[in-house]
Amino acid sequence: MFSLKTYGLESLRLISLPCLYAERFIPQIVLHIIKHPPNYQSFVLKMKNLMCLAAVLIFFIQTAILRTEANIIAQTCQKTPNPPVCLSSLKSDPRSAQADIYGLAIIMVDVVKAKSTTTLNQINQLLKQSPRDKGLIDCADRYNAVLKGDVPEAYEAINVRRRMFALDGMNDAVNEANGCERNFAGRSSHPLTKLNKDVADVASVAAAVINQFG
């Protein structure tokens, strides 16, 4: 499982390296310059070399930080039931680059909310054509429950680090999407089938990310 330490300390350590080197060597450099004043050309050359060294060091540190962040996302998604959906959902959101496990969970709940909203909008459009369709009415009730109950519950639980309550919200979202789809069992095709699957997929991924809380 990952914790805040896993996600934060490695990047912090990398970022702090220039400061550690500066604290150690700059006083020695200054003292050397005072005792042995260089000529102008020599001084400029040394400063250029020092700036080049600093630029190279910063480049390698930034590269290491980016690799660490990419590894965090990859490792998190590998522990979900659908790694490709997890990776595409997280990498499409720029917040994931700086997110810890709780931030990644929030992003996934955002995806659940967005896809559930799209599905409910489609249900409402279909209800205009078939206002007495019991299956559609049931689906509308289910997705209203997701958006008004499950998603807010997950947000609140993540913010206060209550893993089980957040899990309940996302697992229920999976159940509601699957419950909606059961209304149309036996039909060869239905416009909600893909939408229901999409919601169930991202909600199950969100639940798996939440389950990795420390």
C-alpha cells in the first residue's frame, strides 16, 4: 500500500539535493575566492562552468521526479481490475502529475461523476421518447443516487481519510450501473449498455485506488 510518505518524500528528497550541495560547497567556494581572488577571465570561466553544472544537475533531478511520478501512477493502476482504464483516466488529468494516492482517488471519483452525468443525461433524453419505460425510470433513479449520494460520500470520505466510506460509495456506483444494465437483459443492443459499462469500469477502478490508502 502507498502512503503520503511514499508519494511525497522521494520527490522532496530529490528537490532538496541542490540545496544540500549549495549549503555544503558554496561557503567553501566563497572563502576560496576571498583568499585567492581570481582574474576576471578566470572568474567568468569558473562561473560559466558552475552554471552549466547546476543546469545539468537540475535536469537530472527533474527527470528523476517525473519518473517517480510516472511509477506511482503505474504501480497504483497495476493494482486495479482495469489498468488501461486507470492509466488513461489518470494521465488525461494534469493533476495526476503532482497527486498523492488521495489525489489520484479524487481524480477517479471525478471521472465517475462525469461519466455518470453523461449517462443520466442520455437516460433523460430517452425518457422524453418513452416516458413510461420502467427500465429507464429505474436507471434514472439509480444514477441520481450515484450523483447525489455515492459521489458526494466518496469525496467527503477521501478528504477525511475514511477509506471504508469512500469504498462504499464507489462500490455502490458499480452496483447501480450494473443494476441499470439488468433492466435491458435479453435485448440485442441498447444505447445505455456502453455507458453503463463505462461507469462500472471507472467506479471499480476508483474503488481499487481507494483500497490502497495507507
